Amino acid sequence: MIIHPFPPLFDADSRILILGSFPSVKSREQQFFYGHPQNRFWQVLASVFETAIPQSIPEKRAFLQARRIALWDVLAACDIQGSADSTIKNATANDLMPIIKAADIRQIFVNGKTAEKYFIRYTERTLGRKALCLPSTSPANAAWRLPQLVEAWQVIRDFL
């Protein structure tokens, strides 16, 4: 069983919450979100906001906070082989209520179908809120090219 090794990123000014499923091996090593160099998350967000891609963790943190974006993952712990979402077993969910209580979250988004599956299974009913599913920025989602991802992710701007 692997326990999520780092806290959510949010503050009282956060307006949207983006949830992944569970951090990759690289993210767990870096102790921060979307740490795998091939994950397109940072590239997509930078394109959506027409800015340079943040590189360091402090730059990424500042980028998100300046845009009122909170980040976390649906799962608090699970058995997983490497970074493959398809191998997740024995999952337990994170409690999202502290984020919802601390910030005026206008919309919850999930990054990909696996995050959506676990959000619906473990969180939607207890939270009393639905999430909008965006196409995964993972390199495993090869069917979606960068321009398509950027276009689909533009919707987050509508809630800020």
C-alpha cells in the first residue's frame, strides 16, 4: 500500500480544483504534482493561460496560486505498480472537504477517466458535487495531441 506522500495545494483564493488519480513515481519522488517530464499537464496549463511553462516547484506553485487553481488527487492510498493507473487496487479516497470548506471552489475537474471513475465511486456522493472530466494529460493518453488537450482544457478559464 502506497500512501499519498504530499499535501494538496490550495488556499482561500482557490476557485477551481483539479484532481488527478494518484501521483506517479516521479511525482512521489519530487513530492509535487505532475512530475513526470512527459506528462503534459504543465504544458497544457501554460498554453491555456498563454504563458511560459513553469519549471521549478516554486514556479509551479506560484503559477497555480496566481490563477486560483487548487490541485490534489482523488486517492489517498492504493496499491499501484509503478505509475500505471490501470494497476490501482485497494484504493481509499482523500477527504476533499477541507478544500471545499476553505475556498470558494466553483468547479471541480478531474484529469482523465481514472480520476473520474474514482471520484464518482468514492467522493461524488459524500461531497455532494459533480466533477467535469477533462482528457488526461498523461503520456499514456496518446490519442490526444497537445493542441486538442489545450482546446479541451480551455474550459477551466470559465470558472476563474
